[in-house]
Amino acid sequence: MPLAIKDKAACLWDQVSLGEVMLRLDPGEGRIHTARAFQVWEGGGEYNVARGLKRWFGLDTAVVTAFADNPVGRLVQDLIYQGGVDQSHVKWVKGRTVRNGLNFTERGHGVRAALGCSDRGHTAVSQLAPGDLDWDLVFGKEGARWFHTGGIFAALSETTPAVARESMEAARRHGTVISYDLNYRPSLWKSIGGQKRAQEVNRQLAPLVDVMLGNEEDFTAALGFEVEGIDENLSGLDPENFRKMIERAVKEFPNFSVVATTLRNARTATVNDWGAVCFHEGNLYQAANREDLQILDRVGGGDSFASGLIYGFLAGKGPQWAVECGAAHGALAMTTPGDTTMATLDEVLRVMKGGGARVA
């Protein structure tokens, strides 16, 4: 099934994301439990896609989220300003019953894996409920070519799955392409029903999705589709096994126009094999496999893959170009600190062509 993407002339936004934006506290090369200082970034699985598309691909993007109206929320707002993502649909909430999410994340090094410790209970965005946001304004009056949300937002609370459904139904009414990143997080789902509830929610939302994204763990845990030949270390990821899994998924959910996944084998925290595949209209497209990719900060690599892939389709470049762009963008994102890329479009294009690290 081809993607029917609206023309930009009819839309204010190229892309809109719905999700939580947290304040990330980064101890640099150190550990969370011994840190005396942190560098701060903003980040969130869904938001990171909008930021990449705006900051480095030059598209018009917006984020729909909520913050507690306090100095921490205003700090996150200030960080978002730097990335250029529109904030006119941010809901500001006053009072002591809401807060802003914090994400403490270690980058890891060598045999020491990356480590995340999120502190996001009772956040303003997790308390959103159906009716709180004007989706017909976003997708109708203003217009959006592409809408992105995912399993992290859906897992924030008992009410956020209904908000996700409401937003996706509105996007579909107005002819907006919908992408969804499964992003299964056991720590989020465990308090609201665990993996069983995750599969219930994601399988209820899946019929509304045009572009389904996720890694091998996500498709298994969040949708129930097993990938053959996967060991506990997720080594030796075979694209052909992903094709079989994707074909089963598309058979059950024929609305999936595109299914894409990254292929990561983490040899150490700082050396990964990195690739990606994209299934579209019965064909599997594979990006160049980058063995022994040097990693500085793996957080956000998958989100940067998603933004590069989405850019490819929005720009009308086709699935092979899109998956190559996504994989290159994700690879570059992991060479710099923070949740989002610092790469330029020229750098992405150079890496897509096989360019190395020689000084220009």
C-alpha cells in the first residue's frame, strides 16, 4: 500500500509529534551515583523525531505535550527553543499535583552498559486525557503531513492510550500519515498491567498506523511477533528473519504501508554493529551495514533513524533512500552526546555515500 502524503502547500506542519519531553541529566563520562555535576539536554522518544526533522532537515515541525509551569518546565522550554520545534500546542499546567519528567542517563563505555534512570511519575503529560487537546485544529485548520507518536507516550498512564487513539483517529480523518514507534519500556508498563497490557494497547492502536517502527524486542514484546534466530544477546541479526516477521505483521495489519527497524548488535557500549531494514509494498530494503561502529552516546539513535526515514518519504526519495538516510542519521547521532543529533544534512548525505572521517 503506497503512502498518501499531503502536499506541503495545504499544511502548516510537515510533521507533528505527541509525547513527553523530559529533562535529561547527563554525568558525562562518569556515573549517576557518584556525579557532582550534570549537563542537561531535552529529550523524548517522540519529540526527538520532530527535533531532528526541524533542526537538521529543515522541515516545519511541532510538538504536542504538557509541562508543569515551573522553572524546570521553563528550562525544558528553553532547550526546545534551540532545536526550533514549535511549542504552540504545549499545555502548561500549574499546581502541586503535576511535575516534569527527569531522565538520568549514563552513556556507558566498553563493558559497562549504558544506564537510564527515569523519574517521571505524575508528570503533566501523563495526566492528559481525551478532550484536553484540539486535534481538529492541529490536523484540520492548521494541517499536518505526518504525525508521529509511540509506545512510550501510550505507557505513561491509564489515560494516555486513549489520548493516543484520539489523536490518531483525528489524524486519519484529516488524511495525515501516522507513524508509531513501539519503543517497549517494561519499567513504564509494569505499573499499569505489564506486557499483557502493552500488547492490548499496541494491538488496539496498530490498525490506525501507516508506518510502524521498532526493534526486534519491540515487535515481540509490544505486538507479539517473534523474530526467529534471536539469542539473548541479540547478536547475529538476520534481515531475512525480519522479513518473515514483518510479512506476518503486515498480513495481520494490512494498513501498515511501511515497517522499519534498526539492526543493532552491541558488542560493547562503545562498539556496535548498526544497520536497518524497511519493508514497503512487498519489498525489503536494507541499509548499508556498519560493523564496529564507534559509539559515544547511543541514546536517541533509533529516534534519529526514524527522523531520517521520515524525511526520505516526505521528500519523495523512495524507500531505499529513506532507510539509508535513517541509518546514516542514526549512526551520526550516536557520535555526539544528548538525545538528538548534531549532524548536518551534508554530513548525513556524505555518510550515506560511504564517506569516512577524514578531515574535510
